[in-house]
Amino acid sequence: MAMNRTVHIQDETGPAVTPLKPEGGREEMAAAGQWKLIWHKFIRNKLALVSAAIIIVLYLVAAFAEFLAPGDPSASRPQYTYAPPQPIGFFVDGGDGESRFLPHVKGYAVEVDPESYRRTFVPDDEQIVPIGFFVEGAPYKFWGLFDMNMHLLGALDPTQPMYLLGTDRLGRDLLSRLIYGTRVSMSIGLIGVGMSLVLGIVLGSLSGYYGGWVDTAIQRLIEVVSAMPTIPLWLGLAAAIPLTWSPLQVYFIITLIVSLLGWTGLAREVRGRFFALKTEDFVTAARLDGSRERRLIFRHILPSLTSHILAVVTLAIPTMIIAETALSFLGIGLKPPVVSWGVLLQDAQNIRTVSSAPWLLVWPAGAVVVAVLSFNFFGDGLRDAADPYES
Amino acid sequence: MAEISAIGETGQRPHTGGPVLSVENLSLDFPLRTHILHAVRDVSFTLERGKTLCLVGESGSGKSVTARALMRIVDKPGRISGGTVTLNTDGNPLDVTALPDGSKEILKLRGGKIGLIFQEPMSSLSPVHTIGSQIIEVLRLHRDMSKAEARAETIELLRQVEIPKPEEMIDRYTFEFSGGMRQRAMIAMALACDPDILIADEPTTALDVTTQADILDLIKRLQTSRGMAMLLITHDLGVVAEVADEVAVMRFGRIVETGDVDTIFHAPQHPYTKRLLAATVKLEEGRKAAQGGPAEWSTPILSVREMTKVYGGGTSWFGKVPSALKAVDGVSFDLHAGENLGIVGESGSGKTTLGRLILRITEPTEGKITYRPGPGEEIDVRALSKDKLRDFHRQVRLVFQDPFASLNPRMTVKQVIADPLVVTGGMSGKAIEDKVAHFLELVGLDPLAMERYPHAFSGGQRQRIGIARALALDPKIIVADEATSALDGSIRSQILDLLLDIQRQLDLSYIFISHDISTVRYFCDRVAVMHKGKIVELDAAEKICTAPEMAYTKSLISAVPSPDPRHKRMLHRHRFQA
Amino acid sequence: MIRYIIKRLLYMIPTLFGMSLIAFLIIQLPPGDYLTSMIASMTQSGQNVDPAQIALLRRIYGFDDPIYVQYWKWITGIVTRGDFGHSFEWNRPVSELIWDRMGATLSLSIASLLFVWAVSIPIGIYSAVRRHSISDHVFTFFGFLGLAIPNFILALTLMYVSYRFLGQSVGGLYSPEYTGAPMSWGKLLDLLAHLWIPVIVIGTAGTAKLIRILRANLTDELHKPYVVTARAKGLPEHKVILKYPVRIALNPVVSAIGWVLPELVSGITITAIVLNLPTAGPLLLRALISQDMYLAGSFILLMGVLTLVGMLISDILLALLDPRIRFR
């Protein structure tokens, strides 16, 4: 069979490509360390980036709660119970047919339902409550250290009502409570995950490194704990908190309970990665280079684990937030006067309350969902970027 | 052979004249995020009945994609951007590229007219269906058979591909088959509907050399007796020389040279073809041995006696673990100063375990290792404490197989190479840096690259970094475990030359573990052949490769394909019955 | 196969033991015991407390025994006589109180599990095969939302929505007219009308997770060589996918019972409290608040056992599905 003998003599040096986007920075990436590569991979995920921004905002809110909240979260005004949210207006009628710029909210007028004799509030167009930035209002101790009374936003006259998100059963400002609740709920997530992390890393590393019966015992423990349905367990543990404990003690014990049950996933993840890394060639190589156990772990294994741990930790935070919220909602977690999102939701337990004052459900629930979603997206983004070396 | 010729009815296919398949100017693009990859460019070739065309190229040259395009099973986002594939099996030419996706004609052609075998025997069959059910499915799909007929036919097919006890094996699952057996089952499936064309995509790459010889044999016999056209894709020029009629050399998506097998091997035109051939042929002769070592070796620097490693065999909660596996079984050898000792064997022969036992990465069950760093000094390696073992590891170093896994991706090249120096301590930062630069130069890399991370380097360059790390502590012995197996042909010989070069400059001995006989022949003075945990033969490399004595060694050596179509080796090879 | 099941059963024993320890720990955890809290409330309301009677009760209930003796009495009572202890609040044996409630929990778990599978399997397959299509993105979005909304918030929201827009009050499992009535078609329909909210509430998170898992697994499997083999045989595309990769990607979905079930039971607990369903949850909460610890401990133990049995079933199913496990 005669086959045409063809020879393309020119010798090529690489695969043929048509670039669609300008390519650059190859040289720069050659000397890029793991975090730089992770960052490059992470910022491609816009959703994760936006979520990260939201999380930062939430923690800023938590940090500056006193200043950001228009009022005192526990100051109740019985004359304004279940007052609905007020819309913000920017212009008022100047009296001469022209409008004048004046940021304000409308005051309330009381209407009594002739059938049920229930008082309801409606925004009153006649009453103008001027509002502004950096107003003086209820005094507070910023971070428990400095006496201040400056608030980011508030009514110019602090005796006037300004309830942008409405009020609750006792006439307390929901916005202020939500902001203070952010501090408690978001910090529980962070501290809880911190505790989980310590537990998870210590036990996971022990398990992964020593193997054998240590591993078996720890694995058994993880198995038992993770086979138990979490909420009944949380309930059981939380119910044991003595009623006499101070809110701060309760706060820490609840965080501890939430983290106690959250570490299993972390430990499992760390263990799995540890086992995988332990047999990696580069770890064996390091051992043959003369590295002792400690150097092996801290110089070779842990740096490869950190980005993964960070991702898992981020993904564990929302579980903690949900756990706290659920416990407080059921009345056996945090209790008033502490304010958390879960405590706020407790007010929304009754379907009648919700139907007459839906904002009591909408805002705290919205806060929980936004926080949890952001952590999930952010964590997913981190996880995808955590190993920049896999193709 | 008698059995095979019994199916020879297909030898007399209606000969319609002309090629059974012709590809003209086929081009394939992969639109990716940042660029379009032109995986195949203007490729043309023809397949004829009873003939074999080999598509040769290194990884990434576009050969597999080309083959799959013939059956229209290119993975997304790949698409055919030009050219025609004309199939002519019955006198009615059919343009395969023009058929709509998922049309009946395409489905009929897949498995019916074109059969496909490919590389991964471990994953190319479904793990949760029996072998039989997967073959029966093809028969019922294309040949309109009843279940019982299809089952009988499947047993017959399994018998034809020489699977023992086909009546039993038909109901077994994939994981109960060995690699070679799976590949046979795969062949049975591809041939079930008596296709006109067989595409074999690296069918033997993942197999041991003796299994490779068996499978190639089988494919070749079945092809001849059935009069099929075959497209064989491979990177191994030895395989090409053994089975090809025609050869097309592919590089970067283009066919750079085509011609009949003899011309390609004996009068190559294209520089790339020449380079490929040179790299292969070079390994056919022993270079190290040609340098000539001392006629008489002095006292050995390392002696291994009765080394044994047993896995399993203990008891568990649920009774005895079925069988203890002797991975290494009473192995003894000596390594002399300046010597290159090859350890060669197929997968599962225990050669890698042996390497790890010598370094005590894995603790031996029994045996003795004696290391003699200088005259009169004698160290019992198995009795070393953890600290002393670290000293031993400074003098006896390991080079790993996988250049990607063996370098910590999170450390710069400088940190990787300097790590052993830092651990040893007692050197200033500047001194370490100078040393790293020196070793980088020694392995042929630019010292300026030391601030880079491994991901910026190619496989061959990474292996050089790994070698530099091994050299950093002025070792006496280097154990190279399949150190060149993950590399493409031309780079492989560069690394081998580098290792020999370094040996000439530094006073080194190598233990070179490999499954590849030609590399061992090129690199080693003496070779130990391992089989089932034992050394079956240990002799000078040239002797082992040209005049082996033991039956197993004979079968192993004769199974290595020879990269010369004028001297086909495999057809009259020795067979070894264990 | 039988050997495999026996092995699994044996493995369950230490886990069961661990669970009973945890349950007992929870029983013992609150400071004091039921008697101390009873005394406290009695003195508070001005009643006289007879120390002799208290001492008698202490002895009967063995509150003065060392802790391991108490555990031994408790666990042997359960294992040998089905005696879970005494509910102080109801003044009845715990075993009389729990079985109905556990039965309701079990039925609701099964209904939710079926819901989870019925929704997640088709959507997971679709999303993997049509990756990055618009519907895939929509499903993914809802999946994330389902993961992010805690059970009880979803329950409250659905309750609010159905109260506000459907005019239906959705607490409980039956309308008042059917409560206590014998089973009939009407009652069954009524049950279904009430069941959808809890099932959706409980199943949403699990569904979202399973979709993600199935999508990820199937995406991996779709690129395995055996899929190319199947395609090269000439099978039509839908058969290629359903017969091979889907079959293998379903394994983790089946084994997911192991972790989905604890989550479902967990979800049922809190959802039932919000929706006032007659499952174990509300009673458990009440028992915990009033420190009726034997009742509470029994519920916690039984819920653990329920998930363990679920895991056993998933192991067995998996072995049936996957010969690689069966033959090990």
C-alpha cells in the first residue's frame, strides 16, 4: 500500500493556541508563594469575593455596635409597642409649595381597631421627625471603656421616635437590637469555631500522626458524636446550664457546647488530609533529609494544611451561628437581657405576633440567612482556591 | 494459534478497494477560558484493511483526540473545526463529520463498525457491572441477538481473547480481573460486533512488559485473522516497530511525518522524528558499561543479606487475615563503590519495597544491611537508632519517581534544596545559598531560578531539582526509584546522562530501580532481576540483556519490543510459566 | 454478605455503648436531680417537705448510689426489661410515654428521607449533565438558600405564609376534627395536607446537600474512561449516562442515609417544636426544661439508636449496590 510520504520540515516549539485574553504575569507567578496563588484563584470567584465583603461589614457592625445602633437596645417605650418600621423621607413641604431638603421619618398616629380594641400604629404624615448623622443620643460606654453618646444615625431630638425597623412587644427599637445581636451571634460563630479548631486540630493531628490505637479511639469518639442527632444533644447539654449563671457565663458555655459538637467534622477533615500528606513523597523526602517529627509537621505538613483548614473553618462558622440561634430561639440558649439573633427570633415564635408584626421575623431571620449564605459562599470559594497546585 | 484461525471467516471480507477510512485535513479546537487550543491541525491519513497505522507522539500531541474524533466521541468543549472523515466499509462512503450528534448512524458506527480499546485497564470497564453483562450489551445493541445467544457468543469471545474458564469469568466483576485480563475483556468487547476498524489507544502502556507482549500479540493475531484495519496509538517506538505497517508521527497537533515503518525507522526526514528515534535507540546500548568499571570490584560499600518483608499475616478481630504477602523474599546483593546496580522487575515484583527497605522507610521483617562508608568502618543499618539513622540518610539518598509529588509545592527551589543543609545546621544563610547555586549549576539549571517555586518548572526540570536535593549532603549512594519513568523519552535520556555525568564528578554509587529494561541496560553495570519478591538473576547488564540464563529473565528480555522493524523481537519470544 | 452484615452489627456495639454513655451523661449533667428541684419548688410554694419521705425516694431511685452503679441499673433495665426509668413529671414509666412519639418521629423521618431522594436525585443528575446551564444555576442557587435557612426559620416562614395567604393554620399533624379519630381516607388526606410543611421544612437542607454531592460525584464520574467505553459501544447518550455513571454516583447518595438521617431527626426535633407536632421533640424539650431526666435521656438515646439503624441499613444497601464492597 503506497502511502503518500509527507514531511512538514519546519519544527515547532509548542502547541498551537489562539489567545482569547491577553496573558501576562507568567514570570511573576513563577516566584509566587502559596498564598499569592490562592489569592489569584480566589479573586476569580466574584460571589465569594462579595460574600467576603459582606462578612467584613457584619464584623464591623459587630465591632462598632454601640456607635452604629441608633439607641439603647434594652430601652423600652411602652407607648410604642409593635410600632411598624418608618420609611425615610428626604424632602419636606416647606409651606410655600416648595420642598426643602430635610432627612426625616414620619411620626406615629395611634389607631384603635374598633373590633378587637387593639392599638395599631400608622405612620402620621403630619409629624416630621428630623434625623441626621452623628447625632447625640443615649449615652453608652464604647467597648466598655469610653463614655460616649454619639450615634451614627438618629433623631435630632432623642426624645422623638425613630424606629427604622419597627419595635417589639416592649417598644424596643428592633434596629438597635439587631445591631447588638450581630455582635453576639457573629462572635459566637468565631469563638466557637476557634474552640472547635483547637479541639479538632489537636485530636485530628494526634489521630493522623500516631495512627494505631490512638487513632482508633479518637475515630470511635468522632463516630459516636457524629451519629447522634445534633439538636437533641445540644438541647440536652444546654438544658443543664444552671439558671443562676450570669449572661456572660451562659454565653461562653453555649459557645462551648456549640463547638464541642462541631469539632468532629474538622477533626475528620484534618485527619484525612494528614494521612494523605504523611505518605506524600515530599514528606518522605523531608524525613530522609533529616527532619525530625516536629519539623516535619510544622515545616512541611501544616503549611499544606492551613489553607484547607481555613476553608473548613469558614464553612463551620454558619453551623455554629445556626446552632446558637436555634437554642436561643427555643429558650434554652442565650436569654434576655442578652440580645442575639436567636433571642430576637424568640419574639417571633407566636404565629399571631408574626402576622401582626412580620418585621420581628423578617429582619432577624434575614440577618441569619445573609450571614450563613455569605459564610457558605466565602468558604466554598476558599475551599476551591485552597489547593492552587492541583490542575 | 489453531483456535484463532477458526474464526478466520472474516479473512475474506468483500474487498471494495480503496481505504476503509480516510481522514482529510481534520482539525479540532478546544475553546478554553483564556485561549483556543488547536489540539489537532490539518491531519490526514488513511486506514486500509488488514493494515496497521501507528500514530506516534509524546503526551499532549493530540493523538488520542484524533482517534476519538473518528468515532465522534470528543469530550466537551472540543469540537471538530474542519476536515472530513470518510468511512467506506460497504461501498457507500459515509462522511462521519457530517452526521448530526447522537444520530442513529453514529451510534451504529460506534462499536458496530469501529471498535475502541484504550489505556486504563483499571477504569475503562464499569466496576459495578459484570464483565459479561458489559459485552452482552454490545452484542444485543448491534447484532440483534437474544439474551441466551449473546451470552453464548460472549463466552466464545472471551475464549478467543484467551481468558481462561470463560464460562465462569463471564459473571465476574472487573475488580476480580488482573490488568492484563481486563484488557483482554476490553478487546473482546471491542471486537464483539466484528468491526471493520479497531482503534487501540495506548492499549499496553499501563501493562507490564510481558503482559504487553501478550496483548500486542493477541491484537495483532485477531486483526490479521479478521482482516481489520487498525489504528494504534502509542508513544513507544518499540511497539511501533513491532506492529506497524505505516507510521504517522504527531507533534503539537500536526502530523509531521508519515511513511511506511521501515522508512520512518531507517530514513527519517523530520528533525523531530530523528530526535525521537535517537533517544530510543540510544538506550539500546549500554553506555555505563562501555565506560568500563574496574575489572574486580573492591569491598562492597553496601551489602544486603536475606532481606525479607512480610505484609499482613497477623490476626484481626474477625479471625486470621487470609494470606501474608511476602513482598520481598530473602534478597541478597552487594553494591560496590562507583557501581551502578540496576534492580529490574515488573509491577508487584517487590523492587520498590526493596528500595524502601534499604533506607528503612519501611522496616524490614528480616535481613541484614551493612553499610561501609570507609575502609574498616562497618555499620549495621538495621540496628541504628533514630538519630544515627539520620546520619545514614545523609549518605544514602533517594530520588523519587514522581517529580511533581516529591517537591513541596509550597517551598521555593532554594528552600527545597537547602532543607537538608538547614536541618544539618552549622551553615550561614550565605553559605547555604552558594551551595544551592552550585548544585543547581551541577544539575544544569540556572542558579537564578532558586527563588522560584516548583510549579514554574517542567517535569524534567523538577527531576533535576530532586537530584540536586539528593546531592546536597555529599552522599555516597543514591537510590533512584523509577527516577525516569514519569518522563517523556527524550528527557529521560537527558536525565540519565546527567546522573552519569554527576557520577564522574562525585564519588557515587547508584541503586537504580526500574521496570524499564532499556534504561537499566543503558545506565547500569550490573542488573538484578526481581520476580515475586526474589532476585532470580544478578549479572552484568550486558549479559542479562543479551544472554540471560534464567527462564524468567529470558521471557522478560525477549518481551521488550525492539525499536527496529527489521529485527522484531516479540514474535519469537520466550514464554515463562510461573 | 451475611458475614458483612454480622460484622456491621458487631461494629455497632461500641457505638451504642458510647451513645448510652452520652445519654446517661446528659441525664446526670444538671446540678442536683429531680428531687432537689421538686423540693425547691415545694418549699417555694410553702409546702412542707418531709425529710423521711425524701430519703425514701432517694433510696428507691438510687440517687445515692455511685455513678457507675446508677448507670448499670439504668442500662440493664433498658436492655433486659425495656425499662427506661420513671418520668417524674408524668409520674409514669418512661416506656409508656416514648413509643408513640418515637413512632411519629420515625414515620416523619422516613417521609422526609423519601422526599429528599425524590427531589435530589433527578435534580442532581440534571445539574451534573447540564452543568452551567441556566436551570443548573437556578437549582444551585436554591440549593444554597436551602442550606442557609435554618429549619425553624423556614417553618415559621411557611407557617406565616400559609396562615396569611392560604388562611390555613398548620400546627399539628391533624385538624382538630380528626384528632383521636380512627384512621380513614379523610384522615389520611388531612394528614397529607398537614404533612407537606414539616416534610419540606425538614427535608430542604438534606435535599440541598444531596444535590450538591450528587452533582459533584456525577460530574467526576462523567469523565471516567468507562463512560467513554459505554459511548464507544454505540449506546444512546441517555442510556450511557443512566446505566453507568449515575449508577456509580448514586452510591454516595445511598450511603448518605448515614449522615442525612441524624440531620433529619435533628431537624424533626426543632421543627416539631415550632409546628407543635406530636413527635419526640416537644416532649424532649419539656422534659429537659423540667429536668425530667430519665425521659429526656431515653429520647436522646433512642434518637441515636434510630440513626444507627439507619446507618446499618445504608451500609447494607450500599453492599447490595456495589459489588466491590460486597466482596471485600
